[in-house]
Amino acid sequence: MEITNDVKYLGVDDFQTDLFEGQYAVPNGIAYNSYAILDQKTAVMDTVDTHFSGEWLEHIRAALDDRDPDYLIVQHMEQDHSANIGIFMEQYPNAVIVSSAPAFAMMKQFFGTDYPDRRRMVKDGDTLSLGSHCLTFIGAPMVHWPEVLMTYDSLDRILFSADAFGKFGALSVNDPWEEEARRYAIGIVGKYGPQVIKVLNRVSSLDLQIICPLHGPVLKENLDHYLNLYRLWFSYQPESEGVVIAYASAYGNTREAAELLAFELLSRGCPAVAMHDLARNDLSRAIADAFRYPKLVLASITYNAGISPFMAEYISRLNERCFQNRTVALIENGSWAPTAAKTMKGMLESCKNIIWADTMVQIRSALNENSRTQVLSLAEELWPAAD
Ligand code: FEO
């Protein structure tokens, strides 16, 4: 695949991995992107996952037309991008690795060497000339590891953005960008909003035509759309109107309350209600939706004098990603000593700028007239019916 006259795609699609990073389901696979820049000197940008060494080396040979690469630019040391550094360095004994000091320290950990005679250490603001293409490195610590560099090619006006602007899904699966990019971004880097915003502020001053991430499609059009979404996600602001209902039910009574609430919200004209059964649905999707919409309803059984373990895990993951700036409502169920609402509220108490709904729904075993009325009141509070 040609990105510009001088920049070629070298990446691979992975349909073998079921759980990315051992935790994120990737039913549509995932792409590990790598690029070549052809100039007086040639550079390869990052490697790919360990299972695709042969395919990737073949892509290099084809793209470089049997020229040897002069540089391997390592932007990120997570293994999905760095696993083939050793193989590359054996294959191309004259190549030099260009990367950050912390990346070389990690290379020693992963490969037993930091290539002292074949390396060029760079930091934020440093440049590398390939001839016509001048590359400027942009430090992007914690987007998503501390060693990360992004790279700007001022000739083709390309930002090689490391993990940023990536998504789940192989390139041969042409699914919409937003859904899987949001799940990827919030899941992987949600904790590091301020660091992402800092890099976005740097990037906004660049003359940009193309973004080349390490996962997902190369972005060539309407770049402001992607930049604006990143700014919303990582400043922890909601993206669109709607309500998330995340529930953990045992015998269906708590689920029934969640479904009644969803029906009432939609009846009142709420534009989107995202329902997640936390025991069965992919938690990363429920997390991404909590970052997408401004209102979140948590509905849980009381369990062992606390809450459902699935709800506990969900709230823990929200906390881990600095969940904030949202309205949160609670539904609890308990047959003899309901404690779920108190437990859920306590688990979220360190989150910033949470507005708690006035209405709290308490179910005693099963919905009755009283708790149904509470559900209707909660629906009216979250999405008042138009007059
Ligand atoms: Fe795609 Fe942080 O690695």
C-alpha cells in the first residue's frame, strides 16, 4: 500500500489473537502498522507482533525493492510493535536504530542488548534527515508508555502517531473508526488524559495532511474530526447525548428495572440508551460507553454485603481511567439488607465532578409499585419528558 510517493505501508493484519494485551476482545482482529520512508536514506518505522516476522520482512523487501534500510525508527517498545527488533537487526547488519533513551533501556531488557554500536538516541525536538524528508521527533511519554516518540515528516506532512489514533480491527475489515477507536483509546490510554492533551497541543501547531498510527487505518481526510474526538475523550468530556445503564443482576429482577428505565428513557425521547449486562458483555465496551455519554446508571444486586463482583470490577476499571465529569444514578437491589448503592457510591467517591442523581431506586427483591415509581422518577430526572 502506498501512502505517498515515498511512504509505504509494511504492516500486517492479525486474526489469530483473541485478546489484545491479554484482555481486550478483538473479534475483527487488529492491525500492527509499520511504514517505510524511501529517500536518499531509507527508514522503517517500528516492527510488528512476534507472530508476523516473515510476512513483515517480506513487506520490507518488496517496498524497498531490495535496498537495505538505513534506519529502524522505534517509536514504542510495547511488544506488539517491538518484537522483531532483534530479527531486523540480524537481517540488516548495517542498520541503525533511532529511538529514545528509555526505549534503549527497554531494548536491553527485552533483547539483552541496547545496540551500543548501532544506535542513535534522540529526544523531543531532535531531527533526522533522510534526504528530502526531515523527521522531527515529538516526545509522547505515557501515550502509551514512557519511552514513546511520535514522528513528524514535514515534507509529506505526516504525523506518525504511535498508538494514538489507533483502533481495534484489522485493516481488511472496513468497520467504522469511532466505535473501536474509542474502546481502544479509553481502554489503553484512558488513565493518561493530561499526557494525551499535552501531545495534542503540540500536534495542533503542525501542518498535518496524514496521520499514520500503529494500529488501524491511515487517516487522510477530515483530520479535525479525529483530533476533536481525542480532545473530548482525553479531557474526560462526553461526546454525545445519551444514558448508559450498566447492570449486574442475579435472577432478572435488577435487569427488569434496568430495562424499564431504558424503555422510559427512550419513550421520553432520550436519543441513545446503551445497555450493558456486566456479567456477560465485554467490559471494555461498557467502559467506552461511560466515556461517550454524559449520564451513567449503575444497577447492582447486593452481594456478600457489598455489590456484584462484576459491578465491582466495572467501577474499578472506571476509577483506573480517571472517570469524571458525569451524572451518575444508582439502582440497588437487596432482599434483607441492601448495601449496593452505598458501596457503589463509596467506590466512586474519589472521582472528580460527579453529579449524583437525586433519585435512588431501591428494589426489595423484585420490582413493586413503589420501586417502579422510583424508576419512572429517575427516568424523568435523567431525561425529562417534553411538555
Ligand atoms: Fe500498540 Fe502500546 O502498543
